[in-house]
Amino acid sequence: MRFISLSLLAVSIFIVSCGHLKMARQKFDEKDYAQTIDICRTSIEQDSTDAKAYFLLGSAFIEIDSLYQAEEALERALYLEPDNEQFKQKLDGLYFTIADTLIQNEALREAIPFYEKSLGLYKANPSAFEKKADVFTKMGKYDEAKSFYKKALINTTDSTRVLSKLDDLQTDEKTARKLLEKGIRKRETKQYEQAVVRFEKALDLKPDFKEAKYQKHIAKGLNWYKQGSKSDLWEAIMQFGQAAAIYPSRGEPHYFMGLAYNKKDRDEYTNAIDELDKAVALNPDGPFAEKARKKATEIRKRKIKMEEFWGQ
């Protein structure tokens, strides 16, 4: 008897659910989305596994621009019927709509996960790769953008637009590298301000150009170091520190920091020695290692001499 009762209950729920769904579709077609949402919610309360009710609910939320509620409903529908291509396509289109809205509102970083969700549905979706690359381009992350444009190219049948975007990035990068080389030559001849101008132009073309950022901080630091007042030397130390943060394994900025600390105050030894020793430890065979060793030895000798003089 209990089995029969349960079966009858299931049939009754099915009949009621079908009736609700028919009515919900009618209201949807009439563009009465508020009623559609209410009816679908009632249907889901009676049967939480009704994938079609979730799908219609999500579709209605899209029409009233409640995109995140639509996302939740459509994801539930697809969870219940993972092979339903209609559900999948609707959800994929929604991911693009949400991402596009975020981009329009300058929320670039927040848009990226929605293209990743699209790629979770369609792993080789060239549109998602291209859109993701577009966002990275807007963010100035050109290396990541190039990577995704190349993935789009592999999977697309119409490569013209993507190739054009990729060519633009590669052309800018080529020009930026030439500007970097010119800037380094200016730095080597102690024309620090002109070097900075070239590094900044390189960064205008390729904002994620790490080497240009590094060289800009070194050139700025050397320019402040050359001017030589205490406040100038603090500025120099700050610039060398920023360079060191970009490439923590390079000894060069620590060598220059050691010189700046020593020039700022010849009787304050610890910071200068620490930075010079770090320059040697990081690149013991590098171009600045021998200079750093000699300068650290010189400062240590002065430290000992002054301690003996003052009887410490």
C-alpha cells in the first residue's frame, strides 16, 4: 500500500508540475516574466529535480536582467540534465553576456572567470579564448593575451580578426624591445633621463614589459644617486628597491642600494654592507660582484677604524 501511495504521489506531482510548466511557458511567451518566475518557483518547490522549470526560470531572469540569478538557475538545470545541449548553449551565452557587462563597467578582472566557465562547457571555444585575450589586452597583460589569441587561432575557422589582433601586439612588442635597447645604451652612457623616456615609451607599447620596468627603476635610481642630496639618495634607494622587487634574483639593484646607503651616511654601515653582501650572494660571478666585494671591504675597514678611533 505504501508503494502504491508513493507512486500515486509521484504521478500527481508530475501532472501538477507539467501543468505549471505549460502555464509558465505561456506567461513567458506573453513576456510576463514576473508571473513566469513565480510559477517556475512554485513548480520547483514541488519538484526540486525539475530541470525544465529551472531552465525557464533562468530564461525569465535573463529577460529582466537578473543575470546572476539566471546563472544560478541555468547551472542547476544543466546539473540536472548535463547532456542537454539547449541548456548548455543558453548558459554559455549567459556567461558571455555577464562578462561583456562587466567589461563595459571596467570590471575587467571579474570578467575573466566567466570566459573560463564558458571554456568549461566548450573546451575549444575560440570565442572564449579570443574574448579572454581581449580582456588581457585591455589590462595591459600582453603576454597572456598573445597566449590566448594563439589558442583561438588553433580552434577557429575564421582567423583574420584574431591574426590582426595578434599582429598588433607583436608589432608593439618589437618596437618596445628596440626602445629598451636604446634606453640601455643611454643608461650606459649616464644619460639617465633620456634612458627613462625610452623605457616609459616601451611600457606604453607593452605595459607588462618587466625588463623595461626594471631598467626604468634602475635609471631613475641612478639619476637620483647622481644628484646626491640625502633626500635624493632616499629616492634612489626606493627606486633600486622597486627594481629588486621585479627581479629578486638579481644582485645589481642591491649593489646600487649599498652605494646609495653609503653615500647618504658614511658612518652608518649596516644597511650598506648588508646590500653589498646580498649583491654578491645573489650573483657571485655577476658583473657587480667584484665591485660589491671591494666596496663592502672598504666600508668594513672604515667601520673598524672608526670604532678604534672612538674606543668602541
